[in-house]
Amino acid sequence: MAFYVVQFLTGLASAASLFLVASGLSIIFGVTRIVNFAHGAFYMLGAYVAFTLTERFSGAFGFWGGIVVAALAVAAIGVLVEMVLLRRIYHSPELFQLLATFGLTLMVEDLVVLIWGPDDLVGRRAPGFKGAIDFFGQNIPSYDLFLIVLGPVVLGVLWLLFQRTRWGVLVRAATQDRDMVAALGVNQKWLFTSVFALGVFLAALGGALQIPRDAVNHAMDLRVIVEVFVVVVIGGLGSIIGAFVAAVLVSELNAFGILIFPKISIILVFLVMAVVLIVRPWGLFGKPEAPVRRTPGLTVNPWRPLTANERLAAIAVLVVAAALPFVAGNYVLTVGSEIAIFVIFAVSLHFLMSVGGLASFGHAAYFGLGAYGVALLAKMAGLPMIACLLLGPLLGLLGAAVFGFFAVQLSGVYFAMLTLAFAQIVWSIAFQWVSVTGGDNGILGVWPEKWAASPSHFYWLSLGIAALAVVILRIIVFSPFGFALRATRDSPLRSEAVGINGKRIQWTAFVIAGTVAGLAGALFAYLKGSVFPDNMGISLSVDALVMVLLGGVETVSGAVVGAIVYKALNIWLVSQTDWSKLVLGAFVVLIVVAFPKGIVGTLEAFLHRRRKSSSSASPVLTSRIETAE
Amino acid sequence: MSMAPTLLSVEDLTKSYGGVHAVRGVSFELRAGEILALIGPNGAGKSTCFNVLNGQIIPDSGRVKLLGEDTTGKKPRVIWRMGVGRTFQIAATFPTMTVRENVQVALVSHGGQLFNLWASTARHAREEAGRLLDLVGMGAYAERPCGELAYGDVKRLELAIALANQPKLLLMDEPTAGMAPRERVELMRLTARIAREQSIGVLFTEHDMDVVFEHADRILVLNRGTLIAEGSPEEVRGNAQVRAIYLGEGLVYDARHREGASA
């Protein structure tokens, strides 16, 4: 019995830090409507800065002062980020904001390694809370008790801040209707900045307070951000009390889950989140979101199938690409195959995002399922390669059918978070179900058969399948189904009023996208000869998002170009610099701020403008030429 | 006209929100080819009534029958398939498509082709879409992006979309809201002409009394959730209760408003 009480208290202590970070995220979202992916990075920075300060200054004052100063310093960095970056993208679609803050996270991950080195850092114990308290033969660290008290205290302070101060009233008003608050003459810029500063302060404080409990490392940001997403989604975005209740719930699920279901402890939390989202899509304490506002700057340039000339050009490009094996060596061909595979992966997400308006943050799940499908069929059932390539992606289809059914019940940020959670579930299964998946060691020895084994043959195979996938998806875009999908994206109200069952259309699109992603994963397994849980990890999902964005989310097939450029750049960067994440992160931020239309989108807009101006200017031009003569 | 069959019959509709009766015991009928206006001051229950009819709200009690078939509690898309077209107070169209494609989507749905992954939509029902656009006077704009249209044209496009399933009944929620005066008259004349020609029943809500009295065959007046008057425009205009409750209140508000403005 005493053991369970101690386990419960440990859970409560973990909840404190989680609550601090989650409440910060929630407050920022409530006012600015930005889901700050970089929140985990600020948490990590808080821990690193606090580590340095507490090492430098000893004694009780040094330690506690160091913690607070660290949080304040990181909050100052947050203010800088808000003023320089976020102010430029408040009116961008939420997907762009998520990506910009993700780019920031990538940069911070490399920066902390640059400054503090790659090794785990073990911090000091907190002065005054070094010992443990005996509880019926079980030890409870006294620092845990401190954290248990701290959580509710912070909740109380925040409550007073929001209920009893003028600033708090403004924040609550802005959470309900920020445009109205702006119309009443409140300086929105500084309100947003101060809210962001408070949110970041809380995140950094949460990180700083972890140093007596846990080692500081450069991967703690992603771990915490996924947990925090889960907490705010369960509690309800924008609700502080929701963040508290959910932080306790999640921490206790973790604490006891590991005792009861050691194999699926990670899954347990995500299952709870999925259930909450399906029963109460806006979270336990959240409010239903108003319909998403229309994105300004959305294309007014309706999509067209390729003209005969454009088709010829596309075939010419394909022929040139197919000629690569006659001039290039094996390394280039392998890179070429990988790029072709990522073209398939990117266009599958692009289909879901640009045609369906559904930005999945866990698309790698279906890529990975396809890869594992192939690996399991090849290794366990011993099927021939063709059969594996045809059947493997069906695992992606199956996963997409199950998860997609739940995911399409939601939209916007919540859709993104639910897909992310599902991807984490799949990842956990691959990671923990060692007897089938090999866990962290993956499945090795998935090599292509002789006819496809040489780099040039495999390149042709990948290129052919990629071309086929692009063509098929384009046909679907311009099919009646594609129009129904766009109609659902454009106006749910109108599409329902003309007899379209939007959820079923979106579900079908999700399954199509998942199957095509599974096909990419199947090829990838043969290319690498192995599969690992990382084939369905968050970073792969984000790679796909960046490729789509880079190509242009408003285009029909921009992801093809996005995938080629991004993948080539990525492979080149990794070979050139040790700080590829830093460069990549900066690159992502740059695209979002400077080229939100992506490469193809910017090009199309440019051509469109030129065509318009040339067609209207030409009569004037010719008349001028005549007069000149 | 009195011989036309009953298209829509609403029986004893009631809906309340937390003890407040939005609609209480409302019953009426609508015949094919008839244009019926539903009016009343703000908060009278027009929108609730309307949203029950098109399936967005499930009533506490009462029934809605379309050509004898019960539609109560059915989803909007199901009601559409039973032959009800509708337009919204703020026009809802597909802004990233061309005008023709907007209509084609509705025709694709009507033709049961929504899950067709292979055919070319551009060639699907092209002429029929063009015919519907000609009908509402939008034929010349067929290839224009919908997002570039003036609001009055968006409203006409919406009417073409609403007609795509050859509806028996057209529900129009404040069809002329947000339009210039001349556009209002044009749109309502167009609607009335199409309704007469194709024998479509039209039910609309409206705040503009000029539009109501000029185009409605019959008028229903709602106040605080109950039907207080029903009849021809002349009868309703002459009804003392309507004057007192509906038009009278408007004058009071107007006077107050002016006092407030000058103070």
C-alpha cells in the first residue's frame, strides 16, 4: 500500500513541471492562437541555463536565484523571438506557425549542443531538499514534496494574476475575442509580447526545476513537447485549470501505467488522449473553437489539369531523370532513389493537406507501417519482393483507416495533434513490441531481389513508382472525388448542403494518402535493407510537412519540387556540416516568413502576374512601337 | 394555384434552449410554386425554425413533412437529397473553384458520383452547369474564379448551386442581406420567376419589408417563438397585432436610437 502511495506522490511531483510548461503553452495559445512548438525548446533552454548558473553560484541563494534568473533570461529570449519572428506570422495559417516554431526547435537543439556539448549534464541537488523522507519503509525525496506543493501554488498565483489584475482581465478578454480587445484600444502588440514572455517563463521555470531530478540533455525538448501537447489537448487548449488537471492525470497514468502495463505504458497516455478527443474534441475544460477563419492570400487561381504542352514538358523531365544511370555513379543513384521515394511520401501528404485541407503531423506513421509491412512479410512470411511491395502498403492503409476515422472527426490544430499522437502510438508499438518488431534494433536484412538489386535498377523502379503515384494522385485531384474533397475543405456548410458527407470524403482521402505513404515506406525498407522505429518518428513527419510547404501548399503537385529540393539539400547538408539541424531550422523559418507560397507557388504567382500584365500591356506596347516607327 | 399539392407541412414545432422557448407550437403549410415569407423581429425564432427545416437543429417536439415524408431530425445532406435546396444568410460557395466548377460539384453530388476517383470533373455535366448559370444570368462568368466575384454575383451563383438537384423546395435565409437595393430586387424577381416556372415552393426569411411585401404570396409572422399572424401581404399589413408588435417595436427602437445618437 505504502508503495502505491509513494508512486502516486512521484506522479504528482512530475505533474508540477509538466503543468508549468503546459500552462505556458495554453496561455500563449489562448491569446495569440499560436501553438508554440518551440515550447519544449524553451523548457530545455531553461534547464541548461539553470545548470550553468547553479554551477557558477553556490549556496541556497545561488541555487534558487539561479533557477529564477534562468527562467527570466529565457523569457527575455522568448520576447526577442516573439518580436522578431512571431509578429510576422500571427496572421498566417496555423500550420505555418507550427512549422516556424518547429524550425526554431531544430535550431535550439543544435545550439545547446554547440554551447553545452552533447553529453548529459547532472545538476546539483536543491539546498534544503537534499534528503528523503521515510514513509512506511519507502523513501520519498523531499524535493518531490516541494514540487507537489509548488504546482498548486503556481496555479493559485496564475489564478490571482488573471482574476485580480488589469493585465489579467485584458488577457482573459483577448482569449475570448482578441479583435474586440484590439478594437477597444488595447495595445495588442505588447499584450501578445507579455503573454508570450509569461508563457516562456513558465516553460523555462519548469525546465530549470527539473535539474535536481533529471539529467539535462539535448533531446528533452521533443519528449516534453509531445507530453505537453497531450496535456493541453486533454485539458483543453487555453484552459489553465485544464492544464493542471490533465498534467496530474497524465503523470499518474505514467506512474501507474509502468507498473500495470510495462509494455504499453507510453501508449496508455495516448489512448486516453484519443478517447478524450473523440468524446470531447475541445478537451475536458476547453471550449469548442469557432470555425477556422479563411486564410488570407489564399489562391484565387483555380487549379487546372496540365495542358498538352505542360504534359510534354513533364514527360521530358521524366525522360531526363530516367537517363541518370547512364551518367551517374552508384552513390548518386542511391540518393536519387531516396529522393524519388520521398517524392512519393511528400505527394501523399500534399494530397491530404492541399486538397483536403488536413495537415497531418503524424504522416510518418503510415510510411513506417508500409516499411514494417514489407519487412515482416519478407522476413517472416518470406514472400517475393513484388508481393511484398503490393501487400506491405496495405498495413499503411489499415492504420490510416483506423486512425483516420477518428482523426477526421476533428479539424485544424486538434487534427494535427491527434495525428501526432497516433503516430507516437505506432512508434511506441514498434519500439516496445520487441518480439515482433525487434524494438530499437529494428528488422535487418530486407534486401531487394536480384532484378532490382543494382542501384540503377532500383532507381528506375523508384522513379517509375514515383511518377505513377504523382499521376494517379493528380487524376484523383481532378476527379469528382477530388472536387468533393476540395468542396469540403472550402466550405463545410455548403458541401453538406449539397449532399456531401464531408467526414466520409475526408476519411477516404486519409486512407488514400496513408496507402501511398505506405508504398513509399515499402520502397524505403528495400532501399535501406532495414526498418527502424525512427521510420515513423516525429522528425520524419515534420520532414514531410516541410517538403509540402517548400513546394507550395496551394499548388497541385508542388510537393514534387519540395521533396527534391529539401531531400537533396538535407543529404548535402548532413555531408557538409555537423550543424545540419541549425541550418535546416533556419531554412524552415525563412520559408515560412519569406516564401509562404513555397517554390512552385511563388513561381506560379509570378507567371500569373506576368501573363496578366503582358496580356493587358501588349496593345499599349504595340501602339507605342507603331508611333515610334 | 390553390389546387397545387402541399409540399411542406410543419406541425406543432417546439424548440427551447434552457427554459427559453425559441419556437413554440408553430404549424404551417407550403404549396408547390408558392412563395412564403417568414418574418418577425430579431429573436422571434425565424432562424430556429429555418434550421429545423434544413436539419441543422433537432426540434424538441413536432414534425416536418416534405411531400408526406417525415424529415424531422434528418441530416442536412439527407434533406437535400429529398429535394430541398438552400441558400445561406452569408453566401456559402467554394471560393477556390471557378463559377462553373461550383455548380458542377453540386451536379456531381446529385448524380451520385462523389466517390468516382477516375473520371474528369471538367467534362462532367458541363452543359447542365452552363444551363443553370444561364438561368441565373451568370453564364458569362462561368470560367471566372469564384473568389473574385462581387457579392451580388456570389448570391446568384449560390442560387444556381441550390437549383442543381432540381429541388421541390427552396429555403432562403435572408436572401438579400448584404446586397445593394437594386441587386435585391433583381435577385428576388429572378427567384420568383424560377419558382413559378418550375413550380418550386420557396420559403424565405427577410428583414427588408419592401422585398417581403413585393414578392411573397403569403406571409407568416413570428413573435417570441409563436405564430401571431398568417395571410396575404394585404392581410398582414392590415393586422393590428402585427403593427403593434412587429412594426410598432421597430419604430420605438428607431426613436430611442435617434435620441441616443443626438445625446
